Amino acid sequence: MKKKTMLIDLDRCIGCFSCEIACKNENNIDLGVQWNKVFTMGPTGVFPDLEMYFLPALCQSCENAPCVEVCPTGASYINEEGVILVDHNKCIACMACISACPYKARSFNGKNQVIEKCTLCDHLKAPDKPACVKACCAKARFVGDAEDPQSDINKKIREVGTKNIHTLPDAGNKPTVKYILSDKTAKWHDRKSWVFFPEKD
């Protein structure tokens, strides 16, 4: 089964926010809503030995997507490419999926009374790429099939080595979006640093 997902190179990301803007423009997202958010991680350390990196966060294309599991109408579903989507004709805006998502990657559209999220620009068919990938001036974003060894993302993972590959905290949902971050740039922050994934007691 295909699993379309994303790999983001934080060694290259410069925090320009072009991915945020491109996403909003392409998907006509309301003011104050973001499907793709860029967080500044740090700075940490003691001057002059400081570290900082930028972390773009979006739907993590989970293998065991809790948002899909809790949806009472089947509005949240996974398509044939493995992309998690929302069928607005079935969505009753019950907010169950928003509560279930560990990454706060879903938002409520009050105007249309539906739930929205990153779609990996599913409306743009191959060989076209998501707007955020095309807009990234640092060439830090890669999209492809996680199940295909020859996809762009898997080739890049082999190139940089698994020790430099990270994921957001896994609550049993198995996020497939991966991040490249090597020690030459900064140390990967542990879960206590995630403003959208608070530490549980």
C-alpha cells in the first residue's frame, strides 16, 4: 500500500516561512489558520555555544491515524496514495479528530463548518508537487512514497543516514513525516520542548 508523506531537511531550512505562505495561498486558508507551522527551536546552550533550528510542523501522515479512527461519519479517511483527507460532505464538525490529533494539525473552518488539514496538496497530481515543496527556496522539502525504496524521500534518508533522521513524538500513531537534523546543526529537542505535544504526567 502506498504511503505518500514528507521528509524535511532541517539542516537546510532557514526559517523563511515561504512554506507557510505558499500553503495558505494554494489552499485559500483563512487568516489566523495554518496547516503548516514553522516553529523556532531554541536558541539553546550558553553563549557563544548556541544552537537553533527551524521546525516546520504539519499533518504527520500517521500510519495509525487517530483522527481517522475516531471520526464517527467516515469523513476523515485515507486515500489510495496514503494521504489522510477530510470529506467535507460527510464532516459534521464534531471536533473529535481535532481532539485526537497529537500534533494539533487540524483546524475548524467556522465559515464552512468543517474540519480542515494539510492534504499534501492532493489536488495537484504527479509530477506536480505540493505548494510548500515548490516554494522552498532552501530545497529542504521532499515528498514521496514511504513504501517505495526508490522514492525521493527514501533515497535521501539513505544518503544522510538513519542517525540523522528524526520524527515527532509517537503516541502509538506512528508518524511517517521525517526530519533530517545532524549534530553539526543542532541537537534534536526532546518531547518536553514541543509546544503542541505537552509532556504527560
